[in-house]
Amino acid sequence: MKRIAFPLLLAITIILAGGSLFAQPADGIPADSTAADSTSVDSISVAEDSIATATVTEPVEPPIVTAVEEEAEEMEKGGLFSDMAQFFRDGGPAMWAILIFLAAGIAIIFERFIFLFTIADMKPEKFMGRISEFIRKGSIEGAIASCADKNAPLARIIEAALRNYRNTERDIQNAVDEMALAELPRLNARTGYLAMLANVSTMVGLLGTIFGLIAAFESVAAADPAEKSIMLANGISMAMSTTAFGLMSAIPLLIAHSFFTAKTDNLIDDIDRYSVMVINMLAQARKEG
């Protein structure tokens, strides 16, 4: 009994002290004030309600964005490439044909540029100065070896003349002409296709324009009055897009064709001039020998 008496008394004391503390009025207000108690209870309940409301409140969901709005935002953010893609879609099937012609023309432009400006254009003044030096020294074999290192048409034609230097002047001229017939087509190869592709691109663009106008008027004839303006605008957009893309493809191809034709003519003039020079030099060397 003594062992449990002290803990029991301690527990009763703690309970009574706690009860007296909770029973005391707050901020010096008398304990027997019924209005104060009710006000305190109401404030506590209001606070609890506000806490519960703040706890229960669900997060606000973000606004739903439709697919059309997302596509519009992407188009605005896309910039130049999105505008080009939209322009290509507006043109219809004819745009694919024009794109193929343009790609073929670009491939020819790269190939012709590499050949005419790197392989065939070999700085003929410097090359012919070296050949002339070999001929004056009587080293025809050295001149032939110098030509054999080059893949240019001029080097091939000069090499043909040098290999026939022991023959008559007529035989040398025939050898030069024969080699020129084999080498000059390399200078003109595929250049004519650029003009053809440019013309075809323009024609396909005009054909797409006709198809677009036909589709526009047919759709307008069978459409509701409220949709006529939209369908007519789409048809005209298709027609104008094909025409524009056809011209955009044709103009650079025609410029490249003229540029390469002029370069080819210059190379042919160099071949004619320097081949005659070599023939005369060989004739003079043969007379002196």
C-alpha cells in the first residue's frame, strides 16, 4: 500500500493542477463570465474552421489547353522552319515534284562546281610555263610526266600532242582533235540539265496553280455559304504557293546554268589557245633538233 500510495497521490495532484490551470480565465477575465467563455469558444471554433478549410482546399487545376491552341503556340515559337513547313503544306502535291527537281539541281551544281573550279581549272599559265620549259630543254618525257599527273582536259590534250611529237604537224593536230573530242564533253556534262530542271520547275509550279484554282472553284460551288470564303482562300493559297516555289527553284538553277556555261567557255578557249601553242612549240623544237 505504501508503494502505490505515493504514485497515486502524485497522479491525483497532477490531474487537479492541470484542471485548475485550464479553468483559469485568460488575460485576467473572470472565470464566471459566461460571455467571455462563449466568445473564446467561438473564436477557437472559427480558427479551427479556417484551419480545416485551408487544409481541405484542393489545389487549383491549370486551365485546359486544347490541341489547336498548342499547335498555334508551336507555330508562333517555331519561327522560319515552321513558316516554311506551313508554306510547303499549303502548296499541295506539286510542291514535292518541285522539291525533287530542286534537289537534283543542287546536286548537279555541287558536282559541276567541284569539277570546273578544282579539277579542270588548273591555272593554265603556270602549267604551260612548266611545259614550255621542258620542251625548250628537249625533255619531252618530263613534259609528258607533268601532264600525266593532272586529270584536267587541258593536260590530257597537251599530253596527246606531246606523245606524237615525232610525227608530222598534221598528225599532232589530229591527235589533239581526237583527244579534244573525248575531253570537251566532260566540261559540258550535266550543265544543260540545270536549264531543263529550271524550266520544268516553273511549269510544274504553273500546273499546281491551275490545279489549286480548279479545286478552289469546285469546293466553293459545293460548299455552304459560311465556308465559301475559307475554301476559296485555301485554294488560292495552294495556287500561289506552287507558283512561288516553282520560281524559287528555277531562278537559282538558271543563274547556276549561266555561270557554269561561262566558265566552260573560258576553259574551252584556254584549251584551243594552249593546244595550238604546244603544236607550234613542238614544230619549232623538231626543226631545231
